[in-house]
Amino acid sequence: MRDIFSHRKRLAITITYQHHSDRGQGLNMDASQQEPTADQPRDDIFWVHDLGWDGRGVARRSDGRVIFIWGALPGDSVRADVVDDPPKGPLSGELRAVLEPSPQRVPHPCPHYYEGCPASLLGAVRREFSLNWKRDHLVETFRRIGGFEGVLVEDVIPSPRQWRYRERLEFTMQRIGELLKMGYQTRDGLLPIQDCRLGGEELVGPYRQLRRALPMLDEHPHLGEEIPLRLLIRANGRGQAVAVVFVIGKEVPDLDPLVAWLGKADLVGWQIRLSKSVKRRYFGSKLIREEGETTVYQTIVGHELPTEPISFAQANVRASKLLVRLALEHVTPESNLLDLYGGYGAFGLEHALRGGRATVVDSSPSGIEAGRAFASEHNLPVDYVAHDLGKTEGLEVDFSKYDAILLDPPRSGVEQQMLELLDNKGPSRVVYVSCHPAALARDLRRMKHYTTSLIIPVDMFPSTSDLETIAVLDRA
Ligand SMILES: C[S@@+](CC[C@H](N)C(=O)[O-])C[C@H]1O[C@@H](n2cnc3c(N)ncnc32)[C@H](O)[C@@H]1O
């Protein structure tokens, strides 16, 4: 007998866990619960038929209304309370019990999953099922949001690893009562995390040391209370870990307790940064203390590119190598490539190392500086332009000079003004890389002068419901 999803501070749930010879360990229906019959519909029991992109299970209530339920998986019969019942639109449900588990369920390797951690919900289903679900859901998103029928969508390319693939993890540091804890935010508040199985091996030891040393900060009650804190722990590309503590506020607090705490872990280096808001911590924070070697190295075709610990890089480095290779297969090798939202130039630099030329545009000064230095050191024909691509005014790039554009915007997609410019002036080939299928489908639909010839999904975020997608477009 084992509890599943006993939401802390909420209901205790009893579900029997049994061994079935035909499908390994599975969940069995709680004998005290019966499925509703046709003449006795129950509004708290649901059969989950799908999963939303945010990882919530999708079901229908007996009146036909759609309900989203955290932690429920396709094929599950669950008992859930309706916690949000707006006059229009979908309902939200709080999972109380998995009555009849989906045949696709497998035991989740992380104990935090059973405490309500939402970080790796798809770790509870067979990997093959999750890859197929991602592809089917992508096709459906393209049909529903993009209005596409019959676009070729390839099978999802699996990540080399399902677990321990993330090069960086970020935790909230917050007080629970008197004690400072580190963990992930859930809808029930902070869930302290012992070890996140998504994080790479380099992160495990230093994170454990920091967690063990956390009580030394308990006697500084302002930390994690009036002063919110975030911890970023990141692999440095050479088998070691770097940490960044973001202190959220206007004034620099007494840093000695944090310095002593960071000193307890085998980190190759650390930074403490001050940021006025949580939202601006990456782009708007100021370095206030640093120790050791904090450089994070990206490897591009065997060459190391040094970057700042807060600069953007794909979280799953092994899968991102596949992503870059697959995307560049659709760009002629000796061509002139415009790499928009290029960061330090992961695509543009690799294209140049294969004999092409590139211009990289991004708004992040640190990414541009790192890429420019690398291009100069290796004598690569890559130019860098710093520009906020939210606006087209002032963009000193002539689209007609390029044979292809590679676009890799943030989750929200490409701003309307920029998309229109691209649609009207873009070259014969556009390769659009996106981590948000719905935003991608919306943007492709708006590009009236292009046809989408191929969609390649890459499982950059295994065990989660997120998906990275490459779309290959040709001027019609
Ligand atoms: C998904 S990342 C891709 C980065 C790069 N292609 C890579 O793979 O490393 C999105 C990039 O868009 C940049 N970005 C976000 N908003 C931007 C904007 N308004 N204008 C220009 N670049 C922006 C970020 O700095 C980040 O480098």
C-alpha cells in the first residue's frame, strides 16, 4: 500500500499499489471506490482522455464540461474535486485519488512526484507512450491552431537521456515556519527538494551539500522572507558546478551568511547577484560578489566557448547538439545564414564551422560578446548585431542578403511586427525552432508567403510535457 499524490497539508489518499505480472508495478483501484454507473453519474470521478501541454490531465464532467487535473494521466480513472468552476471555459480539478491507473503508468523514480512535484509528470508513463503522445499532440495543435492538414510531422527524436539531462536547475529559497528551505513552487506552496532527477550528475553533490548546510541560514530570518532568494546551480561544461544566488531587492544585504553557506559546497565558483525583481533576474541583475571560476563553457564542434553563468544556453546539452545538427541539415552548407534570436550563436557558429557565413542577432549583450570573441578567435565569418527583435525599427540587417533564416525565439514566439517583416522580405528558406508548439503553429499560420514542408519534434525535455520543434518553411 502506498500513497500517491497525497497533497501535503491536504487529503491523505489511499491507493493500493500491486504487482501485476503482465505490466510490472501498477496502481490498483481502491476497493472503497466504485466507478459511476450510467444512471448514477458522479461529478467527482473522471476518466482522463488526454493531456494538455502544461502536463495536466484532460477529462470531461458528466455535463460535458472539460476539466484539467494536475497529476492525472491519459487512461487514468481518477477522483478529483472541482476547485475552479468558471462560468465559461475549462474547470480545474484537484486530484484526490487515482482509482484505476492508466495501463501506460510506470512507477515514477522520484519520491517528490508522490508529494505533488510537477517537474517531471511524464516520468510516470512509459517513455514510448510519452514520445507518441507528444507527436500526436503536436499534429493536433498544428491542425487546431495552425489550421494545417497533412503537414509531414516526423516521429519525435528522443533525447539521449530521459533523466539527469539538465545542465542547470533553479530553486526557490523560502521560509517554511522558522526554517529556510530550497525547492520548487507548486500550487500548494514550496515543496522542499532533496534531489531533482532532471539535473545532471555534476549538480547532485554540490546541491546536496548546500541543502545540508541550509540550517546555518535559519538564524538570519530576513533571508528567504523579506528578501526572496533563488539558487541557480549549473554545470560548467567541464564536469563541475557553478552556483548563482539571486537576491531580490533594492539594497545589498549583509552577504556574510550567504558567502559562508556557499563555501560549504564543492562548487568551482559562485556569484551573488542583486535583482530588483524575480522576473528581471537574468537580464537585469547586478553582480555583487563572486568567488572562484564562474565561467560556463559551451562546446561548439569541439571548441569551447566561455559564457557567463546567467547567459542563455539550452538546458539539455546532449539533445541540443542533435537539434542544431538537424536544423542545419535544412540550410545549404556554404550559404549566408541569418540567425535571429541567436544568443551566442549556437546555430550561426556551427554553420560557419561547416563552411558557411552567418549574422547572429540577439538582445543579450553577454551572449553577443561571448560569440563575437569566439568567432574572432577562430577566424569565423560570423557577425553579431545587438537588437531587440520586438521592434523592426533600427534593425540594420538587410534580409535580401541571406539565403536562409534560422529563428529560435523565446516561448512566446515572434512579435507580430517582426513576423510581418519576415513574411514579406524573408529568403526562400526559413527554419523555425520553437519550444512552444502552440506559439509555433500560430506564427506559421500568420506567415502567408511560406509553406511548411516538414516538422521535426525533438524531445529536449524528457519526462515533462514540453517539446522542442523544428519547422522547415519554403517561400511559396
Ligand atoms: C530560445 S533562446 C535561443 C538562443 C540560441 N538560439 C541558442 O540556441 O542558444 C532565445 C534567445 O532569444 C533572445 N531574445 C529574447 N527576447 C528577445 C528580443 N526581444 N530580441 C532579441 N532577442 C531576444 C534571448 O536572449 C535568447 O538568446
